[in-house]
Amino acid sequence: MPEISQAVRSDLISNGKLRVGINFGNALLTKRDPQPGGIAVDLARELASRLGVPLEIVSCESAGALADSASKGAWEVGFLGAEPQRANEISFTAPYVEIESTYVVPVDSPLKTIADVDRPGVRIAISAKSAYDLYLSRTLKHATLVRTQGSPAALKLFITDKLDALAGLKPLLIGDVEKTPGTRLMEGRFSVVQQAVGTPKGHDAGAKYLCEFVEDVKASGLVARVMEKNGIRGVSVAPKA
């Protein structure tokens, strides 16, 4: 990693702290108990250590809330999925991890393949403003997205309203199927969510430093180590940019 310039410090440090937005709605990358932790938090701590400042975690309940707060000065660094819509406000690094997205359907559903889901009349429960919601909003032509706040609420909506499918991150959906009799995980994927690090637009020096940081923690094996430490499966270290 290169020497940290004053321009980088000015872009990333606020009142002597590194303020990092974390989406605690993503159970693959974060956890709250007994204290904040998980892959994203561990990498945020490493970033703060390299900058030589204390870490202040800005807690958000969803990726949408985290992205929406970028333009409000709530944080200088955020850990969230890189999506074209979000890139209007946020400068993203290359991804540090990749997570497949797919569907859960009732066990007797006539929907057999990913392509089958995009049909007129098909209703899909989804966490609003998640990276996979933004992706499906761009790409679906016939099916209807039924949005709610957060993945647990989307699962509940899928069950109680007897919707045709539930969209989500594959590793989390595996757990949903295990605890929800009468459902099955659909083979394949409709997208791969690229979890990245971002900073609000205009922080050019900071953005460049974050890109170098992400490539370094991937190449050094740190991302793989924090994944192993946190016992996370079904998530892949992203390739070199």
C-alpha cells in the first residue's frame, strides 16, 4: 500500500475518525452480537488501522438505507453492493467478495428454471433497494416485484401472501429453505452481487486509495482469512480487478 497522502486523509477521515457505513441487514457479511463483527466490519477495522484513526460504525438496517445516506454526509466509506444506480452517488472499488442470487419457490411450483420466473402474473417477494432488487428492476420484463424492508420480512411476505417466488442471496436462501417446509431452492442464479467499498462522489483521492486497499486485502489473503474466521460459506473472494 502506498503512503497515505493528506488528500486521502481529507477525503476519508472526519473529525479524526473513519466513519464507515455498514449494512447490518446482510447476515452474510455482518453480525451484531455480542459486538459488531463479520467480514465487512473486520475489513473496516483493518482500513481504520491502516489510516491510524479510530473506527466509527454508522449502522444501517438495509443496503438501500446505506446507499441513500451517501449523499447526506453520514459516512465517508461504505461497504455495499456495487450497482449502476448507486454509482450515481458513490464511487465504488472493484468487488472484494461475490455472492450468487437466486430464488426460492414452493416445492410444487411449476417454475423450474430461472427463466421461468419472468412470466406475467408471477409475483416475487424481495428486499427493497437490495442489490438484487436493483438488478431485477432493470432486467425483469414480465414478473412483478413485491417489495418489503429486509430479507426476513421478504421471507415472511413470501409465505403469508403465498407469492410465487422469493429472491435473495443464495447462502441465506439455503437457510430459509431449511427452516421453511414446503419450499425449494431454484438451481442456478439470476445475478452475482458484487460487494464492494465505496465513498461519496467527489472524494477522488479517497476512492483511489480504497481501490488499492481492496486489491491488497484480496491479494494478501486477508479477505479469505476473515471469511474463514467468521465461518461464512457460499461467498467467494472476488478476482483481481
